[in-house]
Amino acid sequence: MKPGLSEAALHRPNPSSNEQIGLRELLAMSFFLLGLKGTDTTPEFWITFGGNAAWMSALAGFAYVLPFLWLTARLLSAAGDRGIWALAEDVLGGGGVRLVFGLWLILFLLATVLNVRAYALLLEVMFFSKTPGVFLYGLFLIVAGYVAAKGIETVGRLASLLLPYALLGYVALFVGIFDVLDYREIYPLLGTGEKAFTGPLTHLALYVDLLYLALVADRYVGGARTYWRGVVLGGGLGALSIAALLFVYIAAFGYPAVNGLVYPFQQLTRLAHFGWYINHVEAIFLAIWAIAAVVHFAIYLYFDLWLLQVLLGAGAFQRLTIPLIGLLFVAGLYPYRSFTSQYAYRDAKLILLTAVVFPSLILIGVLYYRKARRGSGRGRRRV
Amino acid sequence: MCNGKDRIFEAAREDAESPGVGGAGRHRKDRGGGEDGGGRGAGRCRKGRSAAAGEGGRTGGPERRSVGRRLVQGLGAALLALFLGGCWDKVELEDIAFVTAIGFDRGERPGLLDVTLQIVNTQKATITLGTAAEGEPRMTNITLKNTTPLMTKDLANAVITRRINISQTQAFLISEDLARNVDLYSVLAMTIRDPEMRRETPVIITRERAEDFIRKNVPRFETLIYEFYRYKLNRWKDTGIVPLSSMNDYLRAHAAGQPYLFVYASARRTLPGEKGRMDDTTAGKAEIKGGDPVEMIGSAIVYRGKMIGALTGEETRLALLLAHKLRVASYYMSFRDPVKPIFQVSTRIKNETPPLIRIDLSRDPMVITVDVPFYVEVLSIPSKVDYVTDRSLQKKLIQSILEQMDEKTARLLHKAQKEWRVDLFDWARYARQKFWTWDAWERFDFADRFPDARVRVRYRIEMIDFGKQFNPDERSRPLEDLLGRRTIRPPG
Amino acid sequence: MFFLPRQTLTAGEVLAVWRKNPLVTHRDELKRRTEAKKKTQPQTPIPRRLAPAIRRLEATFHFQANDDFRRRELVYGRRAAALFYFRGIADEDQIERAIIRPISLIKDGGRTHDPLRDQRLTALDIVVLETMEAVENALVDGHPVLLIDRLRRAYAFNLDDYPVRNIDKPTNENVLKGPQEGFTERLETNIALLRRYVRSPDLIVRRREIGQKNRTGIVVAYIQSLANPHLVADIESRLDAIEALEYDWVKSVEQLIEERPYSLLPSMLTTERPDRAMAHLMEGHVVILQDNLPYAFIAPATYWNVFHASEDHYQRLPYAWFIRSIRTIAFFLTLLTPGLYIAATNYHVEMIPLDLLMSISGSREVVPFPAVLEVFLMELSFELIREASVRIPSQIGPTIGIVGALILGQAAVQAGLVSPILVIVVAITGLASFTQPDLSLNLALRIGRFAFLVASALLGFLGLSLLLAVTLAYAVSFKSFGVGYYAPWAPYTPSSQDVFLRRPAPEETTLPQALLLRTKTRLDASGFFALFGRLSRRRAEKRTQAEGAGRSGRVGR
């Protein structure tokens, strides 16, 4: 045999059929989780915080989340190949871990319902005024559920396949609206001042999805290292794209005027034009955006399913897909009166998520390190 | 020979009834039991179809048929789901009436508007059918009195057969009467809520009622009216005598508390012309004969939702230039000949480098300095003064051009600061850069301070050039007989 | 509502229809049974006397009825002997010259009873047969068989002479630049072709037969030093499983060993070009040849394998990029054009350029059908023309195709059945579909476009993109013999990046590692890096470092 792979390597499962996730997939998933938030109704939050410095708020928020990501990566590497769940179980015990991750699940389910519903509402308002929003909501759930049921590696591969197109879409959009922009609209530079930087602190949950990616860290090829790199690079790319979009919203619509816009991305795609005759291309952006949204929610649903499976001790999570989609669909039938109520719901959800996920992570970290120190301290004393 | 096959399907059955899909197996058995007659009939029908759709004459065992039946059932369910869902927003193309222009006028009832929709006859667009539809008009105009913009789409169906679609609207026309008396912002903001409405649509203010404008605007060459607005817009990009006003830019300016310049147009071309003003005039007053029935020149200033005045074509260009919003590569201007003042020197102006706008807020009143670099190409010198070779004469010409520019600018600045008291040049955008936070900027209240600001506009001629020809043609006849027969645009 | 199910189906039931191939999922069980059957199968020894043997053979081959079944009675040495063969498929001339004439004319004293040691027959390829079943098989294969009295063995001579077609140009996979020969129906010829392209001692060609009574020859070929042994074992085990199945005729081994018979995506690549088979062999794929089929199956096949044409590598780099880009565009045009047209005209009218919109809208006014039906009718008639032109005798085929397309389109427009723009839409779709080199992918696209048509008729661009997302998710999770369909791109594994475009030929040195080959590069590593200097070396060093770090990091951190 020529020099090459060893016999042992040949007996490893095939790299394309195993269920592991590499850096590319993770990066792409992080991007789709975060980057898409610049294109829905979420910019409203950042604009509320930062005014015309909303783009800085978005970046600041990401910067605040970085330590948590770092902590998670450290915990993951400490947990070895077992993932964050096993580590939490070590320090919290079986009941505690169920309680904490049960809360994570409930809040994430809430986020899934509210966000998918918000997307359905968006589509209804902007493109399909006669189609019932509930139908769009159900359709989105089914499509994303199908993708999610295929497993995280499928979602990851799908994301990594689509990432170049998504970035291309962004570039095309920026080229298309270039002559509408007036970059001076972003002055005064600091916008609302302090609030632009303190505001995101209460809404760290805008970036919480990146932490959920740690749940399946045992599937990552390089373990904690891949997690850290993928989440920082992908999330950073996502945060940058959010910042760029916010910048563009303000530059294109003008600062006080952007407050009046509910769906700035969709309005922006309407403004995009390439030369004099290729205009009105929002439907193409809609298509790209919808695919990205499917990936986005497929990841949401996957984590819902994953947590549900682990909490229930169920076998194959695929079998939970249909009940879960049914449940989410019913849960999404809450009456909505206006965009403001939708906004208020999401605001509350974000604050709750921030208040639960981040402290629980710190709790796990603190408990783990205390335990570790006690362990090592005992060891030292023995020596 | 059949053995192997049977074995396979045994295996298949095992697979189907394995714990993984146990539910499915159970369901099937249940269904095999009690069911009503109608259902059975349907089942039989399905069975027949699946067998036929199967392997031709070679029918397999009972399990094979079951697979086929399931296939049909699955497909049936999928198709049902497909046909039950969707199609709400579907609309056939021929069922749509495309609105090319929308006009807004003040209604008789306060708070309500007269909305005019101009609908184009699409059959005129196709070569093969255009002749077939010879008897049909190329467009139709509908005016709905005393209504709101959003109501019109449905209301118009009282008199028109098709679904109104405004996504291809080429222009909004607003009558001066409406713009001067009603809050324009609320009108446009009302309109923009329609998802079909597009923010980049040009907005034009008409001197007369928009309804009349639309009715009179039957262009000479363009069979399809939308082409008129499109070509017109393309030309504006070259001339700069009207601003490129769009809905989005207006909303942006309004929210920032800034004035905004709209295209000014008129279909009443019989107004007494202002003699010898060339492009220094407003719509309806230009000295042009023939052409299309409408005239678009100059701009209307809208501030805080109300129209407060109008600029001539030349002033518009100047205002845009000083605001660093002139997107025109080059344009023509004529200046008084400094040596023989009855003549005009025709020039082409290029602003290759943008004006430099500096605002000094530390002084009170604030000082705004604008440096405008210029590139002048002298195209014709009807007076035959030798500016081309004589350097001292050249200097004189330059001096004169600068003086004339200063004069025009001073007139415009006076209007802006003293007459209308608005920041016509959007210099607030430059002032904003000096602040760190929005609160500080709001507190500063630029709009309030602008009328008292000391504005210095300095023109600088970067280069002067004399066009394609070095010398005025010596052999040509003296041009004195051209006196009083000046053309609108000097021959380039 | 005749198709309304009596009871609501669960999604599991719906999905259960799209089950995997039981021959593959239950292959271990099937193999076990095959082996058991083989053990119990009676093996008839050749009778000692000639007469019963002849009787049995004549009964088996219906001697009375079969005119081409020949029996030649000879005297071999001093014993009676009989030579059997089928007339058309054995080389009668050779039989006469090389067997019968030497045996009957040249006397050697009658001492020899063993053809293997017979001086007169040494020039022939002789196989010794022990059972009657083997004799029968040899006869069917065209080998003349010599039975000798009082000898419990029979001798088959390799003198078969099946009529075969000459090596011809490939009919479907044409290239402008590149080899112009295709496989034929004869398995031996195809193997020979492969051998001619792959001049390597490492090429393993393993022949087997499927079926007991009516046997079909199957050849599995791979490069020993490249192909992943697990992959080869996987394919072999699938073939083992169907070995004993009594199909009348194995129409196509592809359908018996693929995993998902209902899937639109082909999991094996079909090619009639030996050069293409070779190219895949050299990347560690396994080639499966079947008797009587003038093409080879290549497993595993990823999307890229199916999408690429062999010409892509014969053309110079920029040209190859160009044709691949065209083909990529054509791929999406085939799949999406009708859907895009419907989505744009029925849902997103604002996106059509105004002039075009006016003209479409104007021409639609006289058309009686909704746009969807219009598109559907035209696409259907295009498919009709296409299918008809394949079946029509070849003399009039092209004419009918053109005439049908032209006249039908023109007449449909003039009769006001469809709008003129639609003829263009259908023509573009049809034309684009012809650019796909692989027949399976071509058909998959053609079928798939109707799904996209329906999706866009339901929800416009949203429906289109949702279906696209679902399709992509399915395709990405689809596996061909354990290899992801989009490998080596998603998942990303080391390769020469021969995916959307390709790299210059000198740099195409990394073999696609998605198949987990035994070898990583085509060239000797030192030679390559010596050629390409510091940059490549540095990159290689970095990579090895990273690999080392990754390995240690996994354990350490």
C-alpha cells in the first residue's frame, strides 16, 4: 500500500456520513442564527437603544456576549467530548440540570413561536396581504421542521452551502442601494449616547442562539476549539452584517425617519436597483431571505427538539418533530393586535431569556470551577 | 422463480411492521376493519388505480398493492395540502390594471382628497396586438373625489373592471394647491402604508390641479404614458434644472425637519413667459413652443409638510450644487459677456470635485463656508471677443463669471435665509457631524439658527477651456444680427 | 374528493412509502439465505457413462426443438466422446479446425484421454468442469463442451463467439474534445477498454454472476491502492445479497443495489465513456459493469460527479470554467424557469421590467387559460415532443422534433392558446435541460421543475424558495453509498476543489477525501512541493501543524 492513511484511519466512519460538524458548518450556522436578525423586526430593538448609532449597539451587544462565549468554550473544553449538558449534570445534579435546561427549552420554544410568528406577520404585511398569516406560520414551521428533522449535520451543511449566496445577497443589496445612501445620516456618531451601550445589556438574549450551539458541542469535529472559532467568526460575521444593515437603514431612510419603518430590510430591498432598468427586485431578495429564514428556524427547531428529546429521554428526536410542530403551531395562534404588542411580547421574552440563560451559564461555570479548585486543592494538600 | 421476490417482500413487511413504524402497521389494520360504505368504495377505486399504475399486467402479492395504495394516499394527502393552501395572493396578469401615475388634489370636503389614477392600456404595448386594440384609448384617467389614497384602489373598481395595481406607479403628482394648504407629509405617509407603494417613486408638484395635469399630459411620442415619466427622469439626471425628488428622500428630509425640493411641473403652458430668463424660470413660464403639453422646470420647496415657495431651474441647480446633491455630470450655463454685455457667453460647467462645506459652530452666529471648485468650458462666444488667446481678457471673463455666480448665489441665499428662513441646502447634515449625541444636536436647534448664520460661498474656477475650437472662426459673419433672437440653449 | 384518505394519514405513514430498497437494507439476511440455499442446492456429478450425460443434456437443452444446439460425436483416443455447442455463439470454424480435426485426424496412438495433456490441443484454453450444472452454464456461455465416456469430467473450450457490436462513438455523452469511444454490450470488451485506459497493475476487475438459472455477468472494478476497502466491501455485499435472486433478467444492476428507489436523485453515475470511468476509478470510485449494457455504473456518485461532464477536463481551464458556469446557470434555468415565470407574473408583477410587463400583460389578455395552466400545457407538450422524438424512427426523428416544436409553438400562439413569451420560457427551459450531461440528473430536473411550478403557483417566490430549501436539505442529507451528496463541498473535505469550477490541471493533485481514500495526492508529495516552491511548502507545513494542533487540542483543552 502506498503511503497514505493508516489502517486505523480507514476504519473510522466515513467523514461525509458521520454526524459531525466542522468549522465551516458551525460558522455558517452561527451566521444564519445571528445575521438574519438584521433583516426582520429585530433592528427595532437596536434602534431603540442606539438611535442613529444602532449599528454600534449591535456590535457592543456582541462584544458583551463574547465573554460568555469564552466561558462556554472553556467549560466545553473542560467537559471534554461530553458537551455542556454532561458538565452541568456533574455540578448541578440530575434535577438541577433538568430545571435549568428545562427553562432554556421553554424560553427557546417561546422564542421560536414569537419569531416564526413575526416572520409570518412580516410576509403577510409586506408580500402576501391576502394569505392568512397563520397559514404562512404553519408553512414555515413545517418546512423548517422538515429540515430540522434531518439532523444538525444536514442543517449545518445546508447553511454552509448557502452561506456564500447569502453573503452575495448582502453584497448585491449594498451595491443596489448604494446611490440611495447618505452616510451623513449616521451623525451624530454616538446617537443616544450612553444608552446605546447600556441598552443591549438587558437584551443580551439577542445573541443567545450562539450559546445554544454549545449544547451539541460533542458533535463538533474539533470540540471546544471549533466551537469558539466557529461562533466567534460566524457570530462576528453575523454581528457585522447586522451592523452594516443598521448603518444602511439609517443612511437610506434617514435617522428619525427609520423609526417609522417596521420592516426596514424589506423596504430596503424595494429600493435596490441596478442601473435604470433592473429595479423592483425585492422578490429575489425575498427568495434568498426566505431560504435563510428556513435555515434560521431549522436551527431553532433543532435545538427545541434536542432539548425536548434529552429532557424527555426520548429515543429518536425525529419522532418528536410532528408533535412539536403541532404544539408550536397551536401556541402561535395567540391573538396579535398590532406590531407594538408583538414588539412588547418579544421584548419581555428577550429580557427573560437574558435573565435566565446568562446567569445559569455563570452559575454552571462558578460551580464547576469551585469544584475543580476544591478538587485540585485537595490534591495539593495531599502532596 | 417467484421465491426470491416473495422473500424480498416478506422482508419489506418485516420492515414495515418493525417497531420503528409500528404505528403505521396498526393503522392499516384498523382501517382494514370497520369502515363505511362510501369509504370502501373509494378504497376500491384507489386499489384499482394503483394496480394499474403498478407493474402493468404483472400484479404482485397483496403487499405490493398495499404499497401502491399508500403511495396514492400519501400523494393524495400531499396534493390536498397543496390545493387547500395558497393561491390567495395569486392574480393573473391580464386581470391587473397598471397605474402609471397618481394625482392628489384637495377635496371639497376638508381632510379628504381627490385622487386621480392614470391607467395604461397594456394591449398597446404589444406589437401584434397593438393594432388589434386600435379602437381602444392608450390610457384612461379616473378621478375619485373626496376620498383617501388607500380607499381608491377598491373604489376605482366601481368604474373599471380590473384589479388596480400601483406597484408600477411612475410618479405621484401633487397639486400646488394641496401642497400649500394641506399637510403633505400626512398625505404621502398615508400612501406609503400600502405595501404595493414604493418609496423610490418620484413625486412631482404641479402648478394646476393634478387631475388636469394628468388629463392634459398626452405626450407626443410615447404611446405608453409610463415611458414619458421614465424618459423625463432620465433627462433630469443630465440637466439638473429639476431635483430628483423621491418619496423616500422626502420622508427622510421631513423626519429630520429639513425642507425638501420637489419637481415643479405645469401643464398650463400659456402663462406669460418671462423674457430672456432661459432656465432661470419656473414651470409654465419657460419660453418654449411646441413639444409635449407639459413643462417641468424648477422646484417647489416643501417645509414641515407645506409648500412654501418655488425655485427656478437655475436656482434649483445652484441649490443642489451647494447642497452637494447635484448628480449631474455637466450642464450648460450662460454668462453675460464682460466686454460686450449684450451678448452671452455660453459655457459648459463641470463640478468634478464636490463643494467643500465647512461649518464653524463655535461662533455665534455660526459661519458656513462653502468652496465650490468649477471647471468651465467656454463653448460659444457670439461677441467674437478674443478670450481664447488674450490672457488679460480671459482674466476679465473669469472675474465676470465669478461675480455673476456670486450674485446668483447671494440672491438665492437671501431668499433662503430671509424670505423662507429654511436650510435649503441641507447643510444641517454637515453640522450634525460636529455633535456626538443626538440630544446635543437637538438642543442646538440648527433650523432655528440657520437664518442668522453667516454664509460664505466661494467659487473657484479650476480650469477654463475653450471647447473644440481654438479660435473663433474669423471668416464667419459678424453675429450682431443674432441680437434679440437668442436661442434657449446656445449651440454646443 | 376521491383521493381523500379515509383516515388521516400520519406523516410517518406518508414517509413510509418512500422507503429504502429492501434488497439493500436487508442484505445481510439475504446473503445468509443465499449461502444456505447454495449449500442445499443439488450438484449433479457428471455420469460415468457418456449416454446418460448426453441424455440429460439433450433433455435440458431441448435438443429436438432447438435447431442451433449441436452435438458432434467423436472418438477421443479409444473412447467415445461428444462435443456440444450452440451454433451461433461458438466459433464453429475454430471448433472444426482446432478440436475436431486434430482429434479425429491426427493419431497419437489413442493413449491420451485427457485433453489437458493432449499435445494436439495445447493451444486451446480449456476449463475442466465437474458437474452437470457447470456443463450447462458453459454451454450457455458459448463454450463448446467435450464429454468423454468413462470420464467424470467434462472439458469446456474457450471458443465462444457471440455476435457483438463494434466499439462505437458514445451516443449520449458527446464531447468536442476528448476520446470518442464508448462501451459496448460485451462485458469482456468493456473490461478490455478499462484496462486500456488504466494501465496499472492495481486495477482489480472482479467478475461475478447474478442469478442461478439465467446468469448476468457483473464486473466490479476498482483501484486497489486507492479505493476504500470498506466501500468495495459495501458494494460487494450488496451484490452478494442479490446473487441468488432469480430475476428473469437483471435489467439494470443500478436499481437493485441503490438505496433509495423512490428518490429523484441518482446515487450512481451512468457513463458510456471508458475515459470517464477511468477518471472516477482514479479518484477511488468503484466501477460496476453489467453484461449487455453499453455503459458503466460508477459508485458512489456525488452531485458533482453527476453534474460534471468529461469535457470539463479536456478543455483548457478558462473554457472549462465557461462551460461549467453555463451549465450551472442552465441547471437552475431548467429547474426554475417555469416557476419563476409563474411567480413573477402571478405574484410579483412589480419585478418584471415595465416594458416587458406591459407586453406580457397585453398578450395575456386574449389567452383563455390562467398562466399556470398555460405553462403546464406548454411544458407538457414540450415533454411530448421530447419523448416522441426519442421513440420516432431515427430517420424522421429530428424533423418531427423541430417541426413539432416550431409549428406547435407558432400555432399555439396564433390560435391565442398561449402568449408568445411563454414559448420563449418553455424553449429556454427545454434548451437548458439539454445541457445536463447526465441522463438521470436531466430527468430529475425535468420532473423537479413541475414541483417548482406548483410551489410557485401556490406562493410565488416564497413557495419557490421554501421548496428550494427543502430540496436542498434533502439533497444535502442524501447519501450515495455513505458519501454525502455534496461532498467534498458540504461537508467540506480535502479535494482538488473540482466542484463549481475546477483548478488548473497541474494543481489538481488532491484526491477527493470524501471517499476516504487510501492515498491523498496524485503526485509524490516531495515532487509537487519541489515544483511549486516555498509558498506551497509553507502552506503544507501549516496544514500539518494545524492537523497536529487539532489532534492534540482535541485531547488537551
